[in-house]
Amino acid sequence: MQDDAQLVFRCLEGDTEAYGDLIRRYQGAVYATAFYYGGRYGAAEDIAQEAFMAAYRSLPWLKEAEKFGPWLKSITCRTAANWLRRHQRRAMVETPLPSRRPVSIEDAGEGPRGNLERNERFERVQTAIDTLPERYRLPVILRYLQELSYDEITAFTGESRDEIRGILQRAGRQLRDSLSDLDTSEEGETTWRPVSR
Amino acid sequence: MATCKQIESLLQARIDAELGPAEGVIVDQHLAECGACASKLRGEQRTSAMLFESFGPYRLQRDMRAGIMQHLPEMEPLRIDVEGVNWRPKAPHRAWWVAFVPAVAALILLCLAIPIYYAWPKAPESTGAIGVITHSAGTVKCAGTSVGNAEAGANLKSLIACGNSYETGPGSRLMLSLRGPTHLKLEENTRVRVFDDRVLSVDTGRVYLEVAKGERPFTVNTPLSTVTVLGTVFEVLVDSQKTTITLKSGKVRYENDVAQSELLPEEQVAVTSGNAHLTPHKVDAASVMQWADVIVPDQEAYNLFTKQVEPQSAAELPGEEVFAIITTRQNVARPISALFFAWQPDGFSSGHCGYEVRVCNETMVELFKTRVDASVFADKSRGMYRIDVPGEPIRNAGVLHVKLVPDFSSGDVTTSFTKVWALGI
């Protein structure tokens, strides 16, 4: 497997397929970052797509090809901030997540009650994450939304593996404390779905 | 054995399957033996499970590649030769006109600077004069540069520039007023050179100096000595053998090629070359310098000096003088028939102001008033003036307040009264 730098050089030589490989490698992280900023408004995919296109246009300005991940992260953050600024009015009027979540066939069978409970639980989780130190939030989202491995998180955020391990350990403890009253032992159909890789 | 605390820091990594093989074995062994840590692990597992479940519905389900890739051909092709990791194109998207920005910016700044330069207020042009000749009699030679529009010369009212030298012939006199104000009076057959307002040299002859206090010391160089002062009145007499210095007031430091010392008021010293033991002796400085008293400044030349060279000193506004005379002797108030005024005659031949004299009693009730004409002060032969009380003598006054109010209609030169007294019957 080629590393990021090799893929970047191939892109700069005009090989768009190489950029496809970079998208596949980072789409989970970019989507999770976009979700962190604009997920409440159902805009995560739009932002992620915009970020990848902005990164492609800016690729000639990338100084260190081996640091493509952190560079892409900063582009994603900037794109999300721009998106929120552009859609500020819409974002203020529209109902935020979770009701903006795309409804799938599987969800339809659960009935309104199951939906409501799940929504409440997600609200609690979001609130608990918002109380974490800012530095912890993105790694937590990357880990729990897209199930990224520590190495994948490291490649995207630019922090060391030990730092990420420490962040997730401390964030996990804080989340456990603030979410301890949520009853998770109740039996029922889970909404968990495997990540497509 | 690992402690519970160490194990606790690895629990999350264990759940996330991110432990190394050795760490995994150690943690598993500890968990098998320690119920508390196993319980903590279960708690963290529950939280992780809940988080995974909560985020599950929002997880990215589809591959984004196709959507993005189909837009890539619309964008500018990225056909660039890549050499090395840190390669970076200089300016791939720069517009053609960007290259002219620095030149245009410089041009705009220049266009702004030109009107500012011409509109900038000019500093008032200095005449470059450091003094004015305020008295000139007989043949006087001047060598030096001209100042402003005035010719360099030794005529009355000529301006003095740095570096000018002046020489008086037999029977001639000269007075130079320099910034400070410092006044120099030159006796006949004298040659001086004015380097600036605080440095001059006397080559030969006799010079009387009234030096104003200044931040820089005032230096007089003669062929045999150097005299340094801060503010004082003194005289320097230079001949080929020696330099004689006479001091009237203040303090001067003098030195020859081997020694230096200080001169006190009413002392005179003769400085000769190579003499390390210079002993001053007492003299009556006033009589030594009597020759200088006849050199008085011309009023018009002095006005020119105060306007052009010493504008600051022209702002001085003298007030009135008040004297109190106690008329009581042994509890008896003496009747007063006349008042006397004494003053120090100055160096001005004309331009004095007159004085209005107001006499009041102890409760400041005015008893009478009169005038002293300006011509009284121009007469250098007198230093005293008598005013007779009009009518009856003043009785039972106790204290007389005598106010002297200057009247500048006849001139600007004020007189400094030294004493006022009354004649009691």
C-alpha cells in the first residue's frame, strides 16, 4: 500500500485515481469532523464532500506531503466553519439533530417510542461530549462515530499515538461518570451498524 | 506486578483492542485476579457500547469517492512536475497584474509624499546670528562671514556670526552682545574672535565680559591661558608677556600650560607661560574696569539684539516695586517731608521707562502720587532722587508704603532701585 506522500505526488502528476485512494483512506475521519461541526444540521456529507474538493484544489500548496492527514483536517475544519457561516440563518431556523437524521427502512419498524428514547439518549451523549475539554472532543467523535483505530486518528489529527491513547482513556472515564445514570442494560434491538470500509 | 492504577490507564485501550501483545497479557492477568479492576472494565465497556450505539445511526454508510471523483475533472488539472517532498509551485493561480502591485504601491506612496513634502510647515529660517554689535566707536575691523542679509561688518547693529573676529584700532571701542545674554566690551587695540556664543579667543588687548549663566561653560582662550566660567563679570587683559584676569563677581577657572586655579571676586591674577605658581592678589575690580563703564549699548541696536537674537528675554514683564518705610521712632510717628530713592546706574544711555510713585499709609489709603521722569535715569551722573511731600508733611502714618509702578511709554529699560528712605522732621 502506498503511503500518503506517494499518493499526493501521483495526484500532482495528474493521477486522479490516487486522489480516490486518499478519499477512501480519510473519508471516515473527514465525515466525522464534518459531523462534529455540522452534524446537527444534517450537513456532514455536504461539508465532507466540499472539504475533499477544496483539498484537491489546494494540493499544490501542501508543503509536506507526508502530513497530508493533519493538513486535510485543517481544511475540513475551515470548510465546516465556512459552511456554518454561510448557512447560519438556515441553521438557526431548522430543527437540529437528531430528528434531521436520515430515516432508513430498519428504523421504520421501531415505532415512534423507540425513536424518541434513542433521540433522548443521543442528546445526552452529545451534551456529555460538549462538556469534555475541546482537545478531547474530535478524537472521541472519530473513535465512536467512525470506529477509527488509534493509528487512523493519529494520522488525521497529527497527535502521537500515546497522546490519543491518553485522551481516549481520560475522555472515556469522564463520559462514564456523566452518563452513568443512563440505563444501558435494557434489552432491545440495537441501532448499531458496521462501518463500511 | 502492575498496580491497579497502571491497569486502569490501559482499560480503554483494552476495550479498543489497541494494546500491544505484552500489555494485553499483563492486563488480562491482572483482571483475572482483581475483581475491582474487572468491574471497572465492565463499566467502561458499557459506556463504550452505549457510545457506539448512540453514534451508530449517524455513521457514514456509503463510499463518498464516486460523488467527489465525478467533480474532479471540472477542476483545473494538476499536471505539475514534482521534485521532492517540499516542492511548492511559486504562484500557480496568480493573475498577470499582481506582478505590478509593488511598483503601483510605490508610485501611490510617492504621489502622496510629494504634496505632503511641499505642504510641510517650514521651520522659521534662523538668521544664524549669535549676537549683535550694540556699541561701536572709532575704527573697528571685522573679518568673517556675513549673516542673513546683513554684511559682515563692525558697524553698529551688524550681526555676529560664528567665527567672526573683531579688532579695535587706537581710540576705538566696541560692544558685542551675544546670545545668553553675554556682553563683551572691547577696549582699544583689542582683537577677539567669536567661535560661538560660549567660546571666544582674545589675541591681544583688553576685554570686559558679563557672562550669562548657561548649560555650557563659557571659555575665553588667550595665547597664554584659558579661562572657564559659568556666569560672572570679569576682565581679561592680554599682552605679549602675560594675561591679566580681574574678577568682579562670580567665579572663574583659569589655566596656563602647566597649572590651573580659581579666582575669587575682587581678585586679579597675571598668568604667564610656564609659571606653575600663579598667585592672585586683591584689587578694586570696579576701578580696574572703570574704562568699560563708558561703553553703553545703543538702544536701537539693543532692541535689535533682543528681537533677533534673544527673543526669549524680551518676554520678561517686570512688575512694580513696593517699599515700606516705618516712620515711628520710640512710639512717636515722625512727620515726613520728603522721600529719597537710590538706584544702581545701568549701561543704557536712553530708552528708560518712567515711574509713577504712589504713597499710601498703613491702611493702604493713598496719600499722594507723583511721577519720576525717564530722563532722570538716563543721567548717569546721578544715582539718587528726592521727592518733596506736597503741602503739609505726612503725620501719624506709622508705615508708608511706597509703590513704584513702571510706565513703559518712554522706553523699556527698567531701573533697579536699591534703597528708598524718608526724611523725618
